[in-house]
Amino acid sequence: MGNKGEIEIVAFGDSNTQGANWKIRQYPQQEKWVTLINTAYSGNLMIHNAGISGETTEDALKRFEKDVLSKKPDLVFIMFGTNDAAMLPSGLPRVDKTRFKRNLKYFTKEIRKIGAEPVLMTCLPVIEGSGTDTYYYSRYDRKWFEAGGGARQWHNAYNDLTREAAREEGAVLVDHWWNLIDLAGESSDEALLSSGLIDPSGNHLTPSGARELYNGIMASGVLQQFLQQSSE
């Protein structure tokens, strides 16, 4: 608990936690999903934004003690995978699936050891694009993802590992991937583009997308349930 009896929360992730957008880089502070939670529960909780653009779970391991455990949180949101799943010219991902799942489970177990609760969250569906000037394939070669069924399917394979880790560790899961697909109407480039939730990079949220992540967290009931339990 914080000094004023507030619930202490850490949001641990990459650019889509930090609130970095491809086009305008940092979108306004008040439009980040972390800030929306702080505003909605002002006086009841304090959520610290520990998102850093470009990071994988391997990068996050190096700052886990300083940015998460040392804060003595009551609750930790964990959202990684977008950068872990990114393919390199070598044909290998930045972080392979085995290490990615291992890292998520390590975070979960260590958070529980200090008496806090982890909440695992999946990442957004990518807009693959034409491979010319915009969206995901403007920066990553389409061929690198062919064996994985394309970039969107490959990224969701990492989300499947997040889902498995949550199930195996008995942790709460907020499935942003499916929430955004439902809002878009289907898992196609055309639907995701029309939704306005993902920016021209193909793998970063717009401010509208950030609000939908906030809405997904609210709809899960995890914060409401945690606050109620903490007050009993």
C-alpha cells in the first residue's frame, strides 16, 4: 500500500505501455491507458508507468528489480511480446518462444513472492500492410514471417504463450488481442485499419487504441475486484 493507503500498481511493458506512438512518438500524457487508470481511480490507487519502447522480456529482466519489485507494488500489469516476436534478418526472433514464456513465468513468480498479484496481458494484433511504405512490412521483410503464417499470426503465437503462462500460473489474463479484434470486427488488415486503433507502424496503438486497452482492463473487473478485496 502507498503512503496514503493507495493501492500501488506497476504497468510493466514496452512502447504500448509507455504510450509511444510511431507517428507522433509520445502521445499526450492524459491519453495513455496508464494515465486513464490513474485518473479513474484517483485517491484509491497509484499506477507507475514502467513501459520502455523497444524492449523485449530479456531487456526487461535487467530492470525488473529496480522498476517493479523495488516499488513494492500490490498489483503488476505485464504486457510484452511485440518486440520479442520481431524477426531478425537471421530468420530468428529477437526472443525465442521458450525464453519468452520462461521470462513471463519468472516475472509472475517473483511478483507473487513479494505478496503482489500479476496480471498478464496480450499484445495488439499487427497490421501487416503491403510491404511498400506503411505498416509492419515496411520495416520487416514479409518473408521472415512466412513460416509462422504471417506477422499477425506469428505475433499471436506469442500471445498464446502469454495465455498459457497465465493459465499455468493461475494469473489473471486480459486478452487485448481478442478485445481489439472484436472491436475491429475481424482479424484482417482492412478491418484493423478501419478501426483506427493501430497507427501506421502496424504495431503501435493510437490514442483511441490506448483507450480501448483501458476499457478492456476495466471490463475484466480485475481492478474493481482487487480494490474491494483490499478494503475488506
